[in-house]
Amino acid sequence: MPKIVSPQVEYEGLLTQVKQIAPEIFDQNGHFLNLLEGRWQEPGTPRDFVSPVDGRTLGALPMLDGATAQRAVEFAKSEAAVWGKTDLDERRAKVQDCLNLLRDHVELIGKLLIWEIGKTYKLGFTDIDRCIDGVQWYVDGIEDMLGKRTPIGLVSNIASWNYPMSVLMHAVLVQVLCGNSVIAKTPTDGGFISLSLAFALARRAGLPVTLVSGPGGELSDVLVKNQAVDCLSFVGGRYNGRNIADALGSVHKRYMLEMEGVNTYGIWDYSDWATLADQLKKGYDYGKQRCTAYVRFVVQRQQFPKFLETYWNVMHSLRVGNPTLVDNADDKLPDLAFGPVINANQAKDLDRLYVNALQTGATPLLEGQLDDSLFLPDQDRSAYFAPRALVNLPRQSELYFKEPFGPIDSIVLVDRIEELVGEMNISNGALVSAIASDDEKLARRTAKEVRAFKVGINKLRSRGDREEVFGGMGESWKGAFVGGKLLVEAVTNGDQPILGNFEDALLLPENP
């Protein structure tokens, strides 16, 4: 029997639900609008948005120009003064109202994320659940975390497409809870429909939030450098992050810039291969399109046979396919390792990086193939990329120093512990790393030499949430550290220095 798109996630039905729940986010012709000046308006220049799942058009991003975005920033700034003086109990009550509204629509948002960014059914729900549960933790404990600190003003948010709820929406609601007004840019590569619904619910709850779409080059000066913006929260690439840090450092503006680094897993004198197998499989969530994905394995040469056996078995157990398909209408959605990467261009770039590695002398270890049974017969597969792995990656390969942001692993063999440390530090800073060894003392001692913000000992490390601090080292992060009380401190003013990875000039003054 041929596969079908499951009726429970059929896109047209989901879009109908969005229009019923939040009709204000559409104009009379059904085009998406921007949220600025307290209301949904301005369709901008519509740009078709294509689903990575099967190439269908989901709608059109309402792309604004810089002048219109300037209006949005000016109004958002005007809301900061009033909201900042609003009593904490009232702010907390309104954020709680927003969370309650989001809970009513968890199922819809989780399913939208399948179509918008290619999440599997399970991971779509994980994203929205982590957002709600995380913000609830702040709502319940905000009084102690905030103390006598005061809002910073207007916070601008620019984030990547991969976690629109648990990263972007989560940050926005905590910033508002702390007394700030907020403006956010929808990620151009995906998530604008689910974010539009979430922001509509937030606005209904009385929260001072603004949401705009537009090209990064057009809106950068407005959302980053404009003097009305008091703080920037950015998640994206290292190149853009460096430019932003340079621009903001000269004006002493508060910022949190999360950038990429090559997260590595080192293996030395290790024997618990069953545990490593579980970690390898877990590491493939969302096709390694995560800032904390492990894409480089530095392995003691004499351990390579056991590592290879473990790795090979895990890779051949992964199922990659269309996350919406079932055999029968009543079937549950499949348990896939991951679906598509974010778009066809990303799949092409991953292939380019892989070919470049081969041309410069890398040895191919694995070239995964897509399983026809996990797709519709004639569907668009241009955004799908099966796992690949390389060994002996030369330094002249682009992948040697680069995070692929997708399912390509590189494996490096070393003979001395000093080599292991050196090969784990090739990107001048990372968000996370891990070291696996039966000798825990050696692992902990070695971890101190690894330039990563978090280093797991015989376990993966992740971004974390709630009370766990998150940041980066070196070029992987610039600005205030976040998580728990530090996230509150990052978007408020007080009499203590902000903790983070700043340029020297920004370390001390909170109120320049």
C-alpha cells in the first residue's frame, strides 16, 4: 500500500486552524502580516516560503523594508517605558496568561514545526513544550531572581530557524517578564507561521511584543545598531556575530551573541561502547542542525576499531525520511532519526563541503542512502541529506575548521593526549564538548584544557535550560551568559557586573 500524508498533520487543515484561532495575522486576501505598532499590518513584499518536507509553498513571508521596520522599533521603544513601570505581579499574570494560551495550542504549533522546519513529530512537540515549561519556571521564581534589578528597555531578538519556540519565544517571554519591551525578527528560513501564532497569543495577553519579517541586510541597522535598541539577543553564524560584536562594542550596548563552533567528542582509553552508541544516536536529533551538535570525533588510534564498529552500527540504524507519512490514516507518525535539513540550498552546501573534503584528501567512511520506502514516490527530496562521515580530514579542507550544521561527521585519529586536546580545540572556542574515558581523573584533567563552555565527562552536554548557565568560549559566544538568574541579569540593570564573554570595555559598567 502506498504511503500517504497523515490526516492529523495535513497542512491545509493546520493552516485553517491558524486562521480560525488568530485571524488577525492575515489580511483579507489571506496573506501574512507583521505585528508592529501594536497591531497586525503591513504585508510588505511577500516572498514565497517553501516547506523542506516536500517542496510545497506554505505561504509568503511578509518582508519589510528598513523604513517600516524603523517604525516598528520606535513604537516598541515607546512601550518599554510604560511596561517597565508595570507592577511585577501584573507582568507575571500576563505572561502566565500567555503560557496558558500557548498550552491550548501546543498540538497545532508542534505540527506546524514539522512543515515549517522539518522537525519530526516528536521534536516539534519537544520544542514548544520546552518553551512553555522553561518560561513557567521563570514565572514561578522571578521575584527572587529579579530582586531590585530594573528593566534595560527594548530588547531586539534575531535568532536562527532551528528552535523558534524553545530558544526565540522562550527568550522573548523571559525578557518581557523582566519588564522589557521586545522586538523580534522572524527567521527567514522557517518558523514564521508558528511564531506569528505565538506572538498573536502574546499580544492578546497584553504583552509588549513586536514581530517583523525582512531580509537581514535590510533590517540589520534597525534591529541591531539603532539607538532605540538597548540590548540584542542573537543566535546565528560566526561571521555575522563578529560584525555585530564590533558594532555594539563601540557603543557599550548589552548583547548575547551565540555563534557556531566545532563541538568535539574526544575518546581515550574507553570501553563503554554501548553507552557511546546511545549517545551517538541521540546526537542525530534534528539532523545535527543544532548549535550543540557533536560533529567532530577525536579518537585514540588504537580505539578506532571498536569506535568504528559502534559508529557503523548506529549509523545504519538511523531512519531518515518524510516526517508526515504513514501507511494508513490511523497509523502513528514514524519514529525517524530526522527528516529534511532546513532547505534545498543547505543540502547542496552540505554536499559541496563533503566533495571539497574528498578533493582535498579526506577518506570517505560512510555515505548514507535515502530509503525510498520513507518517501512518497515522486515527492521533492531536494532538502534531504543522508548521514555521511569522513576520516583523515586534511587541514586545507573547509570542513576542518567549520561546523557543517548538518549530518556530516569528521573523525580524527590521534596517538597522544596532547594531540587529542589540540584537535578538540581547532575552532578557537566551542559551546560544548565531551571526553569519554574509563579514567575519569584523566578525563577531568584533560577537560580543563578544552576550550568549550561545557565539557561532558562520558556524556553529552547540551544547551540546558532553567537554572543551568549557558554560554561559550572564544569565538563561539560574545556577551552576557544566560540561563537561570543570569538570563534575568542579562536583560536588566543593577549594581553588579554582568557575567559573560565580553570585549574588555563591556565587562564592568552595567549602566554606561
